[in-house]
Amino acid sequence: MLTVDDVLKQVGEFGWFQKQTFLILCLLSAAFAPIYVGIVFLAFTPDHRCRSPGVAELSRRCGWSLAEELNYTVPGPGPESQCLRYEVDWNQSTLGCLDPLASLATNGSPLPLGPCEQGWVYDTPGSSIVTEFNLVCDDSWKVDLFQSCVNLGFFLGSLGVGYIADRFGRKVCLLATTLACASLGVLTAVAPDYTSLLIFRLLQGLVSKGSWMAGYTLITEFVGLGYRRTVAILYQMAFTVGLVLLSGLAYILPHWRWLQLAVSLPIFLLLFRFWFVPESPRWLLSQKRNTEAIKIMDHIAQKNGKLPPADLKMLSLEEDVTEKLSPSFIDLFRTPNLRKYTFILMYLWFTSSVVYQGLIMHVGATGGNLYLDFLYSALVEFPAGFIILVTIDRFGRRYPLATSNLAAGLACFLMIFIPHDLPWLNIMVACVGRMGITIVFQMVCLVNAELFPTFIRNLGMMVCSSLCDLGGVLTPFLVFRLMEVWQGSPLILFAALGLVAGGMTLLLPETKGVTLPETIEDAENLQRKAKPKENKIYLQVQTSELNTQAAERDASQGTAQQK
């Protein structure tokens, strides 16, 4: 019988239709970047000090420079200068302009300090949620909660949206989540208080990652085998383009509400283009909607300027052998190999998130130019994508993925022993680690899509990648708690995670040149070396008895066709 890959070879594996759809979905990938890492600009914390009534007037009367004002009126360097103030009435007339506090100190005893009761003064020309809602000092944990809610939304959304995409279709999921994502982004921009801001951000996290993953699954199911890995990597590189654009946009719009609107409103425009993107024919076949799948394949042929195959109507399911399938979480653990794939991929997703974000937290807090630092870190990801494109076609998926994990883990281990007086060497090794874990981040998504059968592919992607979000929630606590013990202890954790991940990757099958599995049986057989077999389009057989009947039926049909 005729498979989707067979038809794509005749009507075009990456023709005009696929290119147009790919570019549209890449816009979605780029739009996801501000949601994932926009916290860097939305919640940046500038230098700040307590607002003390009378200081501004005294400074103006005395003609102080900003440096003199800080020297005379703000407690010494460190946290005290940001969260405490001198308990002094700055409006009293006895204060002089030269060392005004000297006359108030008795017997050389220090002046009493108190909390910032009148708010803060921030040294920034723009604004962020930190400056608007005063999320500093005792309330600084609210910034962490803001970011944790986004990752929690990603985590919960990965489970729910993945099920929706496999149950009701990729297109329905894409349209619904994109509309919700854009709407919640606008609501975030106009949130009147911190509580509502937190709620809108959590809800946006619930739908935004699901939208991105649905687009990823959709484009990989539209293209042929020869282009599948290329579009998967380029789709993720579009996310990097979004990072680069975000740094420039944040520089132009330093006020967080305008920035949030600028990254949210364009998403509404994507809805008009998504409406014309058809449903995945692979998913339609898995739901026994054969007529619709055939029409879409015919539409693809017309768009690509090709003639559909004469036997296109054979793209159908066998009514007496297969059933309409409803994806279930149990299917991910039903058989030995699928169970192994699921657990290993969950670990790889978790590791990539912890090491990727952990390296940024451990090395990236340099206090330099926020926009340039962010831009440089984004540009590092471009060569990672090209390295993948060059290597996976020659060496496959498994070995480059394992090598990248090992490189990231080894780099973290070496950073422990680099002296502090060699910062350039530390940066170089850290870049190697960042490059390695970026490659892992991009490749694990590709491998994840290639290991699960069609009817649970999106669900498998969502469930496994949800561990990435769980890692994002835990990473700040892991890093900062371990640094309290010893500054290099997080690097030991990153090294261990990366090295173990490299070894576990070798337990996965190689998927280079292998057709996407349509059934659970196909997924189980990935562990074995590929052998020629009859093409099958049915997607799952519920029992071993039905498996035997299906195999016999396919064999008899193949013999009849040869005759």
C-alpha cells in the first residue's frame, strides 16, 4: 500500500507548498523567543537606592554631583546601599553640604539604618516590572516567581496541549493556542498589578510552548524524509533569529509595556496565514479520515506543480485491521523500547535545560552591557545549528548528540580547575560548553519526533519536553543553593548531568534515513537494523493476534501486486 512518504517522493518532498508553509511556521518559532527569554528585558533589575525625602532638595541646594549625593546619603557598598537607608530627617536645616552626617554621629557610633519606606530610585532611562512594581530587596523573590510561573505554564501546557494536538489535530491546536498566546501577551502588557501580571504570564506559558511544538510537528510531517532534519533544525534556528531581533527591539523600546506589546501584536497577523495551512495528512490517516488526507496530498501536488500518483486512492487504512486511535499517555510506556525511548528523552530534555540555563546563570552575570551580552549569547547558537546540519547527514543523530552532551559535560568539569586570573580561558571553555548544550537542545527535538509513531508523536514530544520546563523551574534553586556551599559545585552537577546524558544517548537507535514510524510496531523495530519490508499505512494494531493477521495480509497483497 501507499505511504505518505511514497506520495511525497512523487509530488515533491520540499516543493513550493512546503517552503511556503515552512516560512510561515518559522515566524511562529521566532515569535516564541520573547516569551521564553523576554524576562531578561521585562524584569531587568537596575542599580537602585532608597528614596529618602529631602535628599533631592539638599543635593540641589548644595550643588552635589550624583557621585557626591550617593557618597553622602547612601550607606556603604553592597546590599545595604540598595535596601537600607539612614534614618535621618534630610529636611532639617542643620545639615551642611560637606559631610552632612558627621554632626549627627555621636561618639563615632554608626547612624541607625532602616528599610526603604518611601520606595526606590532606579538608575535607568527605561522601565521594567521590577521598577514599576518595586520587586527588589524583600520582594526580589517575586521576579523568580514570575519566571517560575512561565516555566510552570510550559510544563502544564506541554501535557495538555500535546494531547489536544493528537486528539483534535495539529491545525486546530495551532490556531487555538496562537490566538490565546497573542491575546494573553497583550493582557500582560496592560496588567494593572503584579498579581494579574503573574496570572496572564502563567496562562501564556500554558499555550505558547504548545503552539511552538505543534508548528514543529506539523512542518516535520509535511516534508519528505530527505528534508525532515533540515527543516527541523532551521525551524529552531528561527528561534535564534527571534533572540537577535529581541535584543534590538528591547534596545529601541526600553519600557517593558511597549516592548511586550511590540512582541505580542504581530502574533495576531500569523493567524491569517495559519488559517490556510492544511491539516497534517499523517494525522488525518491516523484518525481514519482518509478522504481528507487524499485531498490534501492532491493539493500539495498542485501547489508543487506535480501530478498526483495514479494510485493515490490507495492511501487508506484497512477497515478490518485497524481502529481509529485515541492517543494515551499509557502508549508512551506500553512496550519495552518505547518505554526506554521515553525515559531517556525525558532525561535528555531535563539535562539540556538545566545545563543550558545553569551556564548562563553561573557565567553570564557579568554586569556588562545587557543588550550586547544578550546579543552575543544569541549569536553563539547560529554555528551550533550549522554544525548539526553538517554532521547529522554524515554521522547520523546518535553520535553527534552523544558527543555534544559529553563536550558540554567535559567543559563544565574543566571550568572547575581554571584559575580566576585566566578569565579569557574560562570564557572560551564556557563557550564550548554553551555550544555543546545548544546542539543538544536542537537535536533532541529532532530525535524526539523521529522515535514515536504518528498517533502519539505530538504527545510524546510534549511529555518528554515538559521535563525541559521542569528543569527550568528547578535550575535557579539548584544553582544558587549549591553556590552557597561552593561556587564551583554547580559545575560538578552540570558535568555529571552532561556526561551521563552522553552515555544514555548511545542507548537510542539511529534514525538517519529511517522512515517516520507509523505504528507502535514500527517504533519497536527501530532498535533493530532496518530491513526491506512491505509498505504499511495502518498505524497501530491492538493485539499480537492482529499484528500477525496484518503481517499476513500485507504479505499476500504484496505477492498479488507482484503477479
